Amino acid sequence: MKAKVMLITPPYHAGILESAGRWLNLAFVYLAGHLRAAGFEPIYYDAMTGGDSLSQIRRRIETEKPDFVATTAYTSSIYAALEVLRVAKEVNPQIRTIIGGVHAHFQYAEVLTQPPGAGYVDFVVRGEGEITLAELITCLVHDEDPDSVRGLAYLRDGQVRLTPARPFISDLDSLIPAWDLVDWDLYTFFPLKGSRLAIINTSRGCPHGCTFCSQQKFWSQSYRQRRADLVVDEILYLNSKYGVNVFMFSDEYPTYDARRWEEILDRLIRLDLGIHILLETRVNDIIRDREILWKYRKAGVQHIYVGVEATNQESLDTFKKDVTCQNCVEAIRLINDHGMVSECSFIIGLPNETEATIRQTLELAKYYNPDLPHFLHLAVWPYADNAEELQQYVVTRDYAKYNFINPIIKPINMSLAEIEQALIGCYRDFYLDKVRQYRRLPDEFKRNYLLTSLKMMMQNSFLKQYLKESGEMPESIREVFENAC
């Protein structure tokens, strides 16, 4: 009888991301495919998208009777993930529990030995999980010593045991995701009514060194990519087999290799699938590709997030962004001029932040003119390059608040309440100006897309009560909001 492995996405909810759509856990789709190839029975259970409570998760575990329960977490979802493993152990102490993801990769000792994880986590998978998880389960099924499996952390005789790191997977095209296990009706992109959404990746890693980011450390600034033809074949397969018409590229940097990226665009243009693509890239790549941005649009790219983060060169240099303010402005203009939706974020809350510097950030954000900006509190990951430098300003170690919405740092000259209200004020002031621009856009698709995006953000995110209820809103603007929302 095959060992049954239950992969559970933890039920953590916060922020603006969920206001835009329902997103599948691509990591689990890949893990499930590799587990099945290794002879096990994977169960993909998305408790987050399903909105399931811990009691519902408990009942599902009782019904499925898995031999193994695995989950994953980034920093803000770590407590929810550990609760899932606690429930699994309460259902059956013989269930082996496993956790992976960026937070556990770096904070493995804390996860294994301190509440709330202590006693409920059997193994931490560090780094890429496909090969490690399959080898671990094979080892445990045969009662062999897990010390032979690379990429693990676990307790042995009360002490944290760390096995050697596993090298990164060199051939990403050898991994076969278990798309057939996905409940496709769950996943949609709200701004496009009736859409069906898939998350795919065309590469893994990032060669850059932004100080606030965990990805460059997780991937050791490495970069590997899939073949362009196989990426497009996967898009065609998901479109024809499952009716997927919205694709979110989850890569940190899908456009890194200019030749490969243009080949992907050219192949998609020839197929003419009528799909919509959402992606993230770097400002400098948009500048590089200024002559082929028409290909982006023709291939289906509708929405581009670019990493801006700051509106002054000093902060960009502090973050090691390797871009200039002028390039940020130019990249956003190019995206807008080609009829695509521009999205970016601006970080506030550095130790030297004041009301004046936040006002400056807001005014410069208006000058940059992105379609969908996000104003975010700086989240200081405990494993990030800037963690030691900023530790004296960190006011909470409640990881559930490390979601860019709650202030983690107290600036020297501002209270937490002041910095929190300043962030809300940035959203309110920016979108009061921006919504009028939406209504005047000549491109009907983009106009409707942005108004619907605003509607989703207003109805489903933490901004709802603030943007619609706080402060005095001019009647003309209130009417536009009400009509849009």
C-alpha cells in the first residue's frame, strides 16, 4: 500500500494579495508530482483558498488518514503552518510532520525547539523540496536513518541535527507538476470575470542582492531557467486541457535572459491563445526591452509588477536595488504607454522616517504614476541581510504581523500609531487622485480592469474600512468610489 502524503496550504489570511484573486500553491503541485513519481500517494489540500478552519482541517486529516503531513510557510504564515502540524499530531501522533519554505529554511532551530512548533515538527526540509521530501519519505517508510538525506533539519536526542545542504536542481524541466490534482474551479483572478488562473514558473532564483529580500539568500543568488519551448508548451497544455486563461509567472525574474524571454514572447504570439499574463520583473529589464514591449502586450502580458520600493536614490542604494530613480519613472511610463497595467510598491517605515519624508514618498509616487501602487511597511525578516542593522528598531517578534501591513519598525521620530495612519493616508490620498484618471482612460479593457481591481481591493482587503470610512472624502470622489465599488 502506498504511503499517503498530505500537502496542506496553511489557512493564513492577510494583506491585499487575496483581494485580487485566489492563488494555487505551485510548490505543492511540484512536490505532488515528484512524490507520485517516487511511488507515493500525494493529496493536495489548499486550506487557505478554501477558507477552511482548523476544525475543518482536523476533519479532513481524520478522513484522509495520511501517513505524512507536510506544510510550508513564509514568515507571516509560520504560526498557521505550525497549527496545521499540531492538529495533525493531535489526530494521530504517529503521523510524521514536515515543514518547508523560506522561514523554516533559515529559522529551523527555532521551529524545531521553540513554541509553537516544538513537539509538533518532526522534520524541516531546507532548500528546494522535491528531491529531499521524496527521499525523506522513502527513508522513513523503510525505517532507515534520515541522516542520509541531504537538506534536512530535525531533532536527534534533543539536539538539532542538520544534514548537508542539497545542491539546487540543475534541470528544472525534469520536474513534472501534478496539474491533475488541482481543483481548478477554486482559482480565479477577480479583475477578469469568469477567469481560471494558474501560477507557473519559468525559472528559479535571483542573482541580485536586495538587502530586504529573502529570495536572494534562499537561492544563494543563483539562477536557473526552463527551456522557452517547454514553458510555452505548458501554457498551451493548461489552456487547452483545463481552460486556464490567466497565467501568473511566479518567478522572481522571468525576463533575466533576454534571448530566452523574447523566444517565449514570440512563441506565445504565434499561438495567439487570447490569454492574460501577470508577471514581475525589474525596472532595468523594461528599459532594456523598450523596443519589444509591443511583443509583451501581443503575447498576452497585461499586468507587470516592477520592484521600485523607494522614491529617492539614497534608499534605493541602501536596499541595493541597483536602479536609478529616473529608470523607475521611465519603466512605469513605458508600461503605461503600451497599455499594460503598471504595479509597484513603496516601502515606508525606515528608522529615519518622518511625516515629511512619507509625504515626499507619496508625492513622488504620484509623479511616478503607477496604475496600482502599494504602500508597505518594511518587514525585517529575521534572516535578511539588514536584520542585524535594524534589530534595535524592531518592536515585535509576532511573525503573523510580518505582512507589510502592520508596522514592525518604530521610526525614531514617529509613534507606531502615526506610522500606521501614515500608510493608510498614502493609500487614501493616492487613490483619491488616481480613481479619476481611471475613469478617463481611453482603453476600455484597461479602464474596466483597473476599476474592477480597485473594487476588489476596497471590498476584500484591510483598506476597506479606512478608504471608505476614514476622513472626509469629497462627494464627487465618493460617488466615483461607490460607482466603481
